[in-house]
Amino acid sequence: MLSNTPFEPTDDDLSWLLGQDNFDSLLFIEADKVRQRIYGRRVYLRGLIEFTNYCKNNCLYCGLRTGNHRVSRYRLSKEEILSCCREGYDLGYRTFVLQGGEDPFYTDEVMIDIISAIHTAFPDCAITLSIGEKSYDSYKAFFDAGARRYLLRHETADEDHYRKLHPASMSLDNRKKCLFALKEIGYQVGSGFMVGSPYQTMENIITDIRFLQELKPDMIGIGPFITQHDTPFSAFPNGSVELTLRLIAVLRLMFPYALIPATTALGTLESEGRELGLKAGANVVMPNLSPVGVRKKYAIYDDKICTGEKSAQCRFCLQRRVCNAGYEFSLDVGDAKRPEKSEK
Ligand code: SAH
């Protein structure tokens, strides 16, 4: 029954379900049925280019925070970014994700030049940005230059919790404002949160899910919090893989049309974590396309995987993993599907 109508749990249902481990296999089977009804067995690929690890923000959980002086900083030039795209294109990728810290070096003008160059060289590819909080006008200018997707996790939808994870200069209000601006402009928007971030409660997670229902994102990225040794949260434990998987399944049931990645963080805490994520309802993987020489420096958390392999190795490793998990490795652009008008 669950596979034909979106799941609409109450807060009590959610806290009960997320706190149980005895129903996981049933939950994952139901979630998998829903993803297969909408997306079949296809798993979409997104080539991730981590183009700068400079950041002006000071988020307490992130190794790229401006206060971390132990990370060696790098920036990729437009030519280097284009050559990552070329390599990705030749490997079959048709989506590029430009992710970075909030780095003032990349002014709007610089970003527009990079986006336009990618758009001109690879007109059949989708350009996704993940570069944090900007103004409406900047987002609009990036869209006009050819960007069509934007990933901006809300991180936590609870005000008090938000303040515990971020410096006073940042606000949940602005994060939300950015997300709604991106939607208004016409981006396919991805949001999400960390599972098991310091001080997170079950109530916070329910608030996160309710916020996602309000935002209606096309993509939902969740991954376990992972300790980074040079941050103020160095003594906090990692988030739970089990809870992350359960949440992926619940999100798949509640948001049948969402694109949900099996994240690198999941693969970092558990060797087959991404495969388990796919089996719990995820349908996207994000192989790394950054030059090998800089990968270890994009140290948002400790022991990140896929930092030593060349892009081609990552591609074939992921293809094998996706196929072994029983899914199809899809090189399509992979836009989010939307419900027919008659459906909810
Ligand atoms: N500056 C961009 C990109 C941030 S990196 C932005 O603000 O959106 C992408 C994501 O990594 C973040 O949104 C955060 O949810 C996640 N992340 C950061 N530090 C992490 C940690 N220690 N453990 C797990 N995930 C982390």
C-alpha cells in the first residue's frame, strides 16, 4: 500500500519509526519499491568538482572553516575546472557539480565566466552549483549564465540547533531565504542536513523533515556527521549509519520523486555504505572529478574516501558498486521527475 501513495507520517509516527531497528528490512523494501515505480533501477551520476577549499564562514562542524589554519588551501583556475569537465565528459558524465567553500575570490563575474565557459563547451550537460549563500541577483545571474541546479543543505531547520552549529554571523533565516530564492528563479534545488550532528535531537530531525515538506526540493542530500579533528567539534562522535539509512528510506517514502544521493560520507563510515544507501531508496551517486592532487585538501571531515584515486578509477569503482547492488549505472543528465498533474 505504501508504494502507491506518499507516506504522510505524524510526528509520533516519525519518532517511533526512526527509533526502531526491527523494521529496517521491511522499510528498505518498501522504499525500494517506491524508487523503482518512479525511477526504475537507474542510479544517476554527478561528477563533483571541489574547486576551492577557501571559506569565509566558520561553521563549527566543517574542516574548511576559516578558523582552521591547519588545512592547506587551494583554488582551481577556470582552465583547471574545464579540464575536469572534459575528463568527466569523456568518462560519460553529463552533470557537473561545482562545489566549494564560500570563497570571495570567485566573484560573481568570475563565476559567470566559468559557468558560461562550461555551458558553451558542454551544452548537453547540466551545471550544478554548491557554493553557499548568495544574493537573489547573484543566483539569477548564475542561472542566466547556464547553471540549472543548486545544492544548499539547510543543515538544521531548528533555530536553536542552527545557532549551536554556526557562528553568530550566520542565520537559518538567510539560509531559508536563499533556498526559496533559488526555487523562485527556477533552479532544481537540493537541500538536506547532517544526521547525528552535535546536539541534534529526534525533534530536530522531525523539524528538518517538516521543513523539507514546505520547501519541496528536487533533491535531498543527507549524510552522517563525521568528526573533523581540527574543528571545535573534534570530540563529538560520528553520526549513525543506521539512522541515516532509515532516514533515506523514510524520505523516499515521503518524497517519491526526490533525487536522493548515497553520499560519500555514508561510504566513509561504512565500506559498503553507498550500496546500502541505494538499497534504502537513494538513486544518485557523486563521483569525485577533482584533480587528485587537491582531493585530500577538501577536508570537510576526517578520512574522506576517494581521495587517492584518479577520476577514471572512481568511475569504474562506482559502476561496479552500483551494479553489484543490483542497480543500473545511468549516464543520463537525470533531471528530477515531477508528479503528473492528476497525482499528488
Ligand atoms: N559551502 C557550500 C558547500 C559545503 S560542503 C555550502 O555552504 O553549501 C557540503 C556539505 O558538507 C555541507 O552542506 C555539510 O552538510 C556537509 N559537511 C560539512 N562538514 C561536515 C562534517 N564534518 N561531516 C559531515 N558532513 C559535513
